[in-house]
Amino acid sequence: MTRTYATDEQHERWYMAECCRCERRRHKAGSWPDGYVCRTCSDRAVRTRGTCPGCGQDRALPGLRPGDGAPICTTCAGFSQTFDCSRCGFEGKLLGGRLCERCTLTDRLTALLNDGTGHIRPALVPLFDLLVAMEKPRSGLAWLEMRRGQPGNASQLLRRLGLGEIPLTHDAFHELQPWRAAAHLEELLMTCGVLPAVDKYLCSFQRWLPGHLTGITDPEHVKTIRLFATWHVLPRLRARAERSHITPSVRRFAAEQIKHATAFLQWLGERDRTLASCSQSDIDAWYAENTEHGRTCLRAFLNWSIQSRRCPRSLSLPAMNVSRRAALSEDERLDALGRLLTDTKTPMRLRVAGVIVLLYAQPVSRIVRLIVDDVIRDGDTVLLRLGEPTSPVPAPVADLLLEHIANRDNMNTATNPASCWLFPGHRAGQPSRPDHLSALLNEVGVPAAAARGAGIRQQLLELPAPVVADTSWPKPRT
């Protein structure tokens, strides 16, 4: 039997048409009462939901009302087809088997998390419930399809979890590659309670350290760096995580301490020196060759080496130089406040974050930890819980804050199924990264450190003089 294929002209005539919505010549997705529609316009229209102005029912609104073009339901528009899911009856975008996106996501996850008996692995049921319940199931389907065919993507990691090939421990996830996909899945498991909650930046450091040690050629250097990380860097990171939380800058500085310690040991080796034979002239030479940041990063390793007697105790380290950026002037602070309150082109989250820095002198690392419940409405008054007592929010800022809460970014997606954070991040159950938010604020003309300094100065000016004196002047020893 000879198979015939359509010519380009026949393909153009049979499958292509001008879309009645976007007026572009695209592949036909269907013939609707107002004409042919392309796939893009069809998907967008079917996902439009609300109260139909024709019949008053809450439904999908893919049709257009003649005259004003208002979205209306399929019944009022006279559609010959329906968009009801064949399983649950939900009206919306249909995929294979005329199933809606949520039912399709449910089937995909059921197959991936199957433990081999036809049922979801019991320990992973909370993860299944979390993903299926997301408000936008199409984002979950897109997440499962990311990097299709490559080892370590979301689907393959979920399949290995279902079969029990990956133990449900943090150490097991720290060894998985690619690390980004594994880290995100680990955070999802912590969000739904399958794994115990651990600071994600502590996990990030523990995942990074073995790879760094693998790249060191000298076994003695590997031993020294591992001891330094185990007995100095990691205990301080864990203490910080228990006390509050680890910020990206703290995580980055911990890694830089390890990197500079490694570089210093290699530098000593090039001078035919070891840590035990290191002299004061070696320390002075290294300080002279490196930047202030490099000296700061190495300082902890040198102090640890001296205290643990791995290098001579007679060594002394030069004093540190601390520099700070000057605070904004009061005119600059007021100008930035006015711009954030009125400039609608600036993203809402940056306007709100910038105003909190300028008005309340809060560090960005504290701002990203605020939750929606920290914004309290008491009648017509809006309060912000930054401590005790709560701080009143001026009227224009209150309106901006409430509008931001109603339209937050990164909500109800596969990466963040549900979030209580005032500034939700892309990662599951996590707020925005403070370093990322600080960089964005700097781009819109609100340098976080300088703006906070201006806020602190203004608050000091508004406090009574005895209060300021009692706070700033050191109390005598008893």
C-alpha cells in the first residue's frame, strides 16, 4: 500500500487559516461561532473564567458577545462543542482523553509515584496531595515536562522516589545530580512534611562542599579543609540556622572562606611551605598580594589554624578595615519615597519593599521573612508587625501594601504551590532571596544599605533625646 502525503499547498489549505481573534495565519485549533481560532487564542479563551454576562453563571468564557466583545459562556455564544472534562466535569482546557489539566496532572503523578504495586508510595502521599491541589495545574504539567529525556529531570526523580531508589533523607538528595532539580524537589518534600525542615542554604552548602573537596589534588589539603569545614564553618552555619535563618550572603561567604583557605594552602605549596612551617613573612606577603575581601575571607581559617596549633601561635593578623556606604540624604530619601508611591511602572513588589526600607529602616533579609499575617487590618487602620508593638502604616503606603497582597507574584505554581510569604520566591515554600531583592531595589534607585541608613537617621531624629542617649551611650560596668 502506497502512502501519499499532502503537498505544501494542500497542507496550507487544509490546516492553516487566519485566526478570528489574533488575525494571524496559524494552524486551525477549531471552528467557533466567530470563525477559525488558533491554538494560542483557543487555550487563552478556554482558560478565561468568570460570571457570564448573558446567563449569570460562573463558567469558562471562551465566546465573545456580538457588539461589545465581552467574554461569554459556550451556551450563550452558541458553541457546538463543549469543554467539560470527561472525568470530573470541570469546564476548561482539555488534554488527551478529554481530561482537564488537573485530572491529567493527577494521572501523571499517580504513574510517577507508583511504588510498583499500582498505588502511590505511602510516604509520598503528602507530596502528591500538595502538587495536585495547586491552583494552576498547567504549571505542574509544565514542570514535569521540563528538560524531557535528560537524566535527573523532575519526572525521572519522582519516578525514582516512587520506586524507593532514592532514600527519603537529606544526605541522599545532596548527592543527586543535577543539583538544581534535586534541591527543588527536596524543598517540596520539606514543604509537605515528608522531610524534616532544614535551612535550604545549609543544605546548599553541604551539597557544594563534597564537590569542592573532590577538586583538590593534595590529600593533606583535603584533610585540612574538611576539618576546617566540619569544626568551624558548618557549626556556625547550623547555629545561625537555629537562631534565625541563613541568608544567601552568609552562605556565599561560607563558601568563599573554604575557597580562600584552599587557595592559601596551594599558595603556600608553591612557596615550598606548609601550614606548619608558615611564617609571619608568608602571612604579610599573602595579605599584600590580595584584596581586602580576600583577607576577610581567609581570616577565619588562619585564626582556626592558630588556635588548633596547625600553624605557629606566634603569628599575628593585621587589623580588618571596615567600610560602609554613606546613607542617603533626607532629600534623597523623600524623593525615593515619593517616586515609589507614584511610579506605576516600577514592579509592585519593589515599590512595597523599598517603602518598608525607607520608612521603617528594615534590612532586606528581615523584609523577605515577613508573612501576610504580619499585615494587620484594624478597621480602617493598617498595622505592620515588625516587632512589638506593631507599627502603623500611613494611608498611601497601606493602599499600596494591600494591593500588593492581593496581586502577589509567584503564587500557586509548581515551584510554589501555596505561600504565606509577603514576598514569595520561585522556590517551593520559600520567600524571595534577599540578595536578589536588594539588587532589584538598587536597579530602581533604592540602594538598600544607604536607604536603611537614612531611615535609621530619621527615626533617631524623631525620638526624644533622653531615649536616644540611653540607647546609644554604653552603660558603665558594675
